[in-house]
Amino acid sequence: MVANVQHSASSSEHGTPPVAVQFAVGVMGRIDLDPCSSAYWQHYTTKAGRYYDREQNGLKLPWSGLVFVNPPGGDKERDERSQVKPFWSRLVEFWRRGAIDGACWLSFTLEHHVVLQGEPTHPLMFPTLTFCERLDYLRRPEGGGPPKKGGAPTHGSAMTLLPSVRNKAEARAQMTRFRDLGASLGAVTRPL
């Protein structure tokens, strides 16, 4: 018997919990781009205006609008390493250039904060919500159909807001909504 394979490297597919998608939409108003998705997850969960799947590779295509990122982990079956660092770097690149109007980054494990420590820009430099309960990520059933609860992993999750750079009034509104909506979901921290 395997104890909690949630977010193991046996697969990079771990569907975003509805509470995380609803929170991101509440903060940003909508999701224009999900660069780490598939037709399946778009149909059932994120419902972004557009998305990039594994074959399109969101690391190589342009990002714009309001972005939601739940980065893929490693996938032993495909001999792939975790994509957390590359997707974080890509997000920060587009954010710094003002190419996006804001973003919500889902750290499916607080270990991301450790993994990203050497980066010049770190998630904890931005408003961050640490969820008070472990989130139930979703799994894709082998026989098809809607996703099933995959169970809460043995680690906590966090959501980070990269507010709009181009529109200061919208950035303030995003940060206010992040703080207000996040207060019922966990602890919201903001850099000094």
C-alpha cells in the first residue's frame, strides 16, 4: 500500500481544487490564460479564456491578460523534472515587463518556497495566502468522466498574487480583494 501518492512524481497531472480557482477568479475577475493546462482540466475546472497544454508548452509561448498558474510537477513516466522553477521564472519575466495584467500562482506545496529560494524574485515578496486546510486536489479518472477528489496531500498549499504593473488602481483593487477573500481561507501575508 502506497501512502499518499498525491503530488508524487508518478504524474504531473494534479487538478486544481475548485476553491483555488474560485479564489483566483474572485481576486482577478476572470482568468484569461492558464499556461499549464489541458482541454480536460479547462472543461472541468479552470475555464480560462485560453490555455496552453503540454504539447503547446507554455514556456515557449507569449503570456498576456490575467494569468493563473498551477505549475506541473515532475513526471517519471515521461522522464520530466519538476517545472516549478521554469514556470515561476516565465511568470516573473512577463510580470516585470508588464505584459500581463496580474497573476495568481498556486504553490501546490509549501516546498515551492524552498525550491525557489535562489531566485532573484521569490513568491514571498508578494501577497501570499497560506491555506488553513490542506486542499483536495483532483485526479482524472482512468475511465474518463469528471475529475474525482484525489485527497488532500500531506503538505499545505499557498496562493501568491502578482498584481498588475501597468494599472496601479487595478493592482490596489487586486490586493484588497486578495486580502479580503483570503481572510476566510487562511493566513494572508504581505511583504513589509
